[in-house]
Amino acid sequence: MTTQRLPFPVPDERAHLFVDSYGDMHDLVEDLVVPTGVPEAAATVLRTARELLRQSYYCYEFSTVAVMHSLIAVEIVLRDRIPGAGKKPLQKLIEQGADVGILTARQAEYLDYGRQIRNGMAHGKTTHAVMPPAMAVPMVRTSFTIVTELSALAPG
């Protein structure tokens, strides 16, 4: 077996379109804090999404992965909060969450947009999507907010 020595990470040249240094990445995500009360499975996913955003300084595409990953946390909490969620797809969970009033129409719209991006990539319809951190951070922040709000509700 041949091993490949990978180079140490270097900043993606596109990173300098939005920050001057890796240290500046902290400023982009410092408010993405997982509050107490969020189920550990969702909290772990949210922390990973936050770190993917920070690492997009080195691999720009990680910002897109962060958005898709943050949706997993929303799905985890929706399954907890919606009675009879079972194995329903995320689209149905979003619709049902809006119908029962645990998601606002705007939240449902944002989640559905993210779901479509995720599905496009997961099913090979979108083979290469680059979402600049300026777009990704607010989308991940929306997932953090929705997970926080849903976690404050009693489980379904």
C-alpha cells in the first residue's frame, strides 16, 4: 500500500474575500453557541457545523457542508417534537412542524430551501455547490435558532 503525504492546510485563496486571517473566522461564528437543553445528538451536530464554518478558511466548500450538516440537527429535534414523526422525510417534518405551529412559515421556508440544497447534493443533482461563508453563516445560525427554540418545547 502506498501512502500519500498530504500537505499542511493552506488558506483557500477565496477565504480572503471575507476575512484577513484564520483568527477572523472566530468572529464569524462566535455567536453560534449551543445552549443547554439541546439534545446531545443535535448539539454535537451543531458544534460540527460551526467548526466546518471555521475550517472553510482552508477548504471553502466546508461552508456548504456546514449548512447541510446543520439541517441534521434540526431534523433530530423535529423528530423529537412532532408526534408520530417516525421515519418521515425532512420535507414532511417541515410541513407538519408548520401545520402544528412549532415552526413559523418563514422558518419552514428557510428549512425547505436548505433541504433542497442538501437533497440536490445528496442525490447527485448538484455535484459542486459553493456557498460563500457570507451566505452559509446566516443559514447555520437559523438552524441554531430553530434547534434552540424547538428544544425549549416539550417533546411530542
